[in-house]
Amino acid sequence: MKSTISEYYNKNFKVMSKKYFFLLLASATLGLTSCSPFNVKSDYAETANFNAYKTYKLRIDDLKLNDIDKDRVLNEVSRQLQTKGLSVSDNPDLIVNVKANHKKIQDVQSTQPYGMYGWGGPFGWGVGVNRTWTSNYTEGALIIDLIDAKTQKLVWQGVGSGISVDSPKQKQKQIPEIVSKIMANYPPQKGK
């Protein structure tokens, strides 16, 4: 009788452990995929008729990037526009102006004091240790302007920041991701 209860408990515990493990794994995966390292926003002219735009032409005068990153950005912007039904034209409805910039960031982090405290309450003596460290890195941003070719007015703008400029492997992965996230807001949903 004892062994049957023990076997029953062990069998059910293993099944429950697997269920909880998979539930925890699924939650962690969802949490990690929903967090984005990018800050993306967009704005648009409410008077623009986005259904009328069928063609585009890339303008890269303001795109100050090396040739490798420039190709990555332009290829992904074109791919995103084409998935939205637009096609390249020499006589376009939209002029797509892509710009890039970067800034140096110094991240300072500090811990709360820890250690031994002595007598006398808040005004007494004691020993505490505080740790502060800094990290310096460069963060990149992309700006995508869609300009009505007839009126030469800006009708939509998407901005995304958070590209790890200092890491070539990260840039290779992040550039298509950030362009995709920026272009997810085009065409804009009226009222959002």
C-alpha cells in the first residue's frame, strides 16, 4: 500500500512538473518576444489619402551610412513597401526619404549602499558600500519620410531608435527588424 501511494505521487508529480515547466517556458518565451529593444513611433497627415498612393521612389540624399548598412536599410524599406502593395516608379506617387543618425550614450548605474551598519540609528556610525559603473555605447536611429510627390509635402513619418551601432552582428539583425516595426504603422489607421 505504501509503495502504491508513493508511486502514484511520483508519477503525478512528474506530470505536474512537466506541465509547469512548459507553462513557465511558454510564459518566458512570450515575455521575451513581446519586449522590443526599439522605440518606434509614427505620425501622419490626416488629410492624406493613403489609398491613392501606389508607387514610390527612394531618395537617399540624407542617408549617411556605410554602403553595407545603406543596402540593408534600402532593401528592407523597399521590401516593406512592396508587401504593402506599392511598386517602384520613376514617376512616383510617394518619395521615400530615408535618414539615419546616431548618438553616444553613457549609461550610469548604481547600487544602493549595502554592508554593516553600526550603533546609533540613522545618525550613528556604520559601514556601507555603494557601487557605480558606467557603460558607453552608440545608439542608431532611422527616420523614414513619405512625401507626396505632387504636393511635395510630408504625409507620413516613421522613426525608430535603439540600433546597436557598435556591434556589426547586432546591426545586421536589427536593421531589418526596426524597419519592419517602423513600417508596421503604414498605412496609418485613422484615429489611432
